[in-house]
Amino acid sequence: MIKRSFYAIALISTLLVLALTLIAINQLYSRKLVTLDSKLKEISGIEVDKAGKFWGINDGGNLAQIHRIQSDGKVNKTITITNAKNLDWEDMTQDDFGHFFIGDFGNNENKRKWLTIYKIENPIDIKGTETQAEIIKFTFPEQLNFPPKASEKNFDLEAFVFYKKHLYLFSKNRTEPFDGYTNLYKIGDHADNYQANFVSNFNTCTTHEKLCWITSAALSPDKTKLVLLDSERLWLFENWQGDNFFSGDTYKIDLGIVTQKEAVTFFDDNTIIFTDEEFNGIGRNSYMIKLDQVTKERIEISENS
């Protein structure tokens, strides 16, 4: 009798896990727009230009190029930035004039002292297939060792936005033990060497760091909503004070099954597009959500500033 009960419980548990997995898969893939061009196998940043056209970049080790993406996912234009290198490109953003910023600031081992952002003209205005960039350099004044000790490894970056003539950077936390905080820093938006100024921080979780690493950020066109992306969810911030994005209302949006989600942008104030990299044959897709059609879980902000 005990053995039968054990098998019954095991079967029910297995079926429950299977059901939850299928729900999570459907939750993500019901939002799929298109499979992206194979040229974007390691897509790590996306942005929408002022004409509503999508652009994407690839992760480190690829060429210093941005790619314009058609509605069917195919690349129909590639622009090479001739004075740039793709050491570890991780995200894109743009200013009010449509200039694109490309973050070459991936820093997995926290060994890079100076990180780079490339600023290019509005891609609408680039008639050919090449351009040059302004080069923005920055470092973290708090980091004294390269790499720092394990408990201080919070100087990797994969996310940033432009806001009110500054660039705001969100760290990808690699501390051991993992404490879950993404740090918010601020630098200028034009060519210079900057010391990144700490603004605030936000706690995503304290376990399963690979599921709550911040991998991209986006600001709505009306500048009232910020989203941060991780492998499972979007974090939505509204009604902040000043430039501390973590000082207002915070919501969590579940995106379904875990994939290597690496890029997010707003198409309009209510529509968010995000993408995942291809990993073991899974991913390399774009997805869409409407903020007025998803469940937003209100959460209490946890700050450590």
C-alpha cells in the first residue's frame, strides 16, 4: 500500500512538472514573432530607429557591425563601424536625435579596466555600408583590482539606456556568494573618459544567478517606463524620482520558459520586443508583449544603497 502511494505521488508530481513546463513553453512561444536570420545567431542587442526599423548586434567575437532586420527576420542591410572592435558587444540604446550607442562593455571576468561605448549617427542617415563612431570610455572608481575578489565581482555589464543627456548602466552581478544586486551607474553621452557614478541598486534574487542576471534594458519612447530583462522575466519600473529608476513602482512580468534572453527594446510605449540567442538549437527568435495585456506582479523594492 505504501509503495502504491509512493508511485501515485511520483506520477502526480511528474505530471504536474510536465504540465507546468508546457504552460511555460506556451507562454513564451505564443508571443513569438519570427525566427531571426542566421547572421544573428548571437544577437545581444536590438533597437528601433526613428523610422520604425529594427537593428541588431551580435555578441563578442563577431564583426563590428549592426544589422537591419526585416519583418520576416531576415537581414537586409549591414553597416560596419570601421574604427570599432567587437570585444564583447552587449546592448544598444539611442538618444533623442536617433544616434545609436553600442555597449562594448561585457566583462565576464571583471578584468577590463576601461570599458567602451560606440556612438554612431542615426542609421537612417547612413547611406552606405560603413560609418565611424565617437568613442566613449569609462571605468568604475570603486574597482581597485582586476579582477576583484569574488564577493566584489559586480562590474560586468550587459544593459544600458539613454536618459536626459546621460547613459545609465546596469551591472550583471557575478558575486560569489551571489547577492543579487544590479548596480545602476551614470556617465556622459559624448566622447570622453568617464568615471562611472553610482546611483542606486536593485535586488533581482539571491539564488540561481543565471536566471536573474540582467542582460538588457530599454526605456519607453515617452520616458516613463524602464524594463530590465533576464532569462525568465521583465522587471518594469515606473514613477521614479529624479534619475533613480529604482525609487518608484516595480513590477515583475513572467516570460515563460527559460531561454538565453539577451535583448529588449520598446516599439512604442505599450509594446515591447525581446529576443533570445540560439543555444543548442533553441532560440534566435523575436517575441512581443503588450503591457496592457500581460499580468504585472507588483513587488516591493529591495535597495541596498
